[in-house]
Amino acid sequence: MKTQHDDIARAVPEFSGAQVELVQLDRDHPGFNDELYRRRRNQIADLAGRFVTGGPLPSVDYNETEQGIWRTIWEKLDPLHQQRACRRYLEAREQFDFDHRFIESFAQINARLEPMQGFTLAPVAGLVKALTFLQQLGARRFLATQYIRHHSVPLYTPEPDVVHEYVGHVPTLAHPDFAELNHAFGVAALEAKDPARVEALIRVYWYTLEFGVLEEDGEIKVYGAGILSSFGELGGFRDQARFHAFDLEAMAARDYDPTNYQQDLFVAPSFAGMRETLLRWLEV
């Protein structure tokens, strides 16, 4: 039977890894002067660059150093999640149940993820335009990186890496409430005609699904993937950030800096309130 989702999926442009260029490291990146790291990173990115929608997923054989980074991150993040993540995320994380000992491949992740809410990961070699990223969500396709942060600072990365994608986003894509919101952003991006609306969507996504916080049990808890996957930010956001009332128009008007901890966060009164308000706004 034909559904609205079928029409939306057909409207989403096919994705090819060749659409993006390799990420160029900034001079302040921890791995900038490490030739071995740069070579390894480009090898992984090159695999993603060959990917086309419907084709086989490139598999990365992560080495022991990279697996060690994964284990260290989970060792540090797990207790912080129990303290500072919102209940919906903890439910999603328990449902997806990552193995904390090693990094699974995209194929392994997708085999479990797709049956849950229909989302799949698609590898990207580097930075992709925010609008392209959002539009792909309309087809329940999440563009994600496969390379990993530098081993010298396992608890920090100035950019999205496979840890951010897996820890921050994958559990939420498996949860019906989070998945609904991601898909709604994709539909809204596909329907947006006005550049101002596109920019508003990008900023609101940033301040909600990437860096969203909410009130829960008398405390400020986290539902945004960017904070949930960052040991430093998750541990320090309550003291470091300025908190504002949950206001989507204010989010849409506020720029952000993706290279630093976020200085401004918008506090939703509850997960249910955030979800309902956001879905109404996305349908405008």
C-alpha cells in the first residue's frame, strides 16, 4: 500500500560518497602533525567516498589503538550517562545495547538498526552540507563518518567521528520518539523552499537533537547527541553553559560555533513537551 513515506523517500536525492570532499584537518586538530593518523584517516574516508546508495557498505577493520579508544570512552561515559542523560536516551541505549569492547561495522549496526525504526547509516568521507544531511533523514538515511578521533585525546574530538555517530545518534535512531523527530526534520528540509526556513531548520536541529537539554526529576538532563557523546561537555555543561527557556524561534535566530563547547543551551520543560512543540513547528 502506498504511503506518504513512499512519496517522501522518492523525493530524496540519491546519495553518493563522491559528493563530499575529504575533511581537511585544521592546524589545531590533535592529529594534524601525525602523518600515520592522517594517512589512516584518509584511507577510511576513501572507503566512504566510494559508497553509493544501495551498494555494499564499506567495512573498516579498526586496529587495536582504535578499539582502545572505544573502550576508554565507554568506561568514562557510561557512569556520566547514568547521571546526566535523560530517560528516553537511556531507554534507547539499553534497547540498542552496544558492545563496549569493540567497534562494530556499519553493516552490523544497520542489520540491527533498520528493523527498529527503518533508519540506516550511510558512510560519508567528510563534511557534507547541512541541508544534504537533513534531506537524507527524509529517507531515514543518516549520513555518518567512520574515522575515529586521535588517540592522544580519546575523550575529545573537534568534529563528528564514529564515536559521536554511534554513541550519540544510533541509539536515538532506534527509538520511536527520537526517530520520529529525525524523520520530521528530513521531511521539513525536503519541503523547505525559503533559504531562511532552511537555515532555521539547521539551527533548530543543532540546538535540539544535537545539543538539547531538558528538565527531568528536578535536574537538567541531556537528550542531544553532541553532548551525550562528549565526556568533557557532558561532565561540564551544567557549569559552563548559559541556559535559556525553550524557544524555537530564538534557536532559529541564534548562530552556533561547532568547534567549541556550546555556550548557550535551551532547556525544554520535558521530553514530551519538547517533542510535541518541535513536531508542530516542523509541520509549519
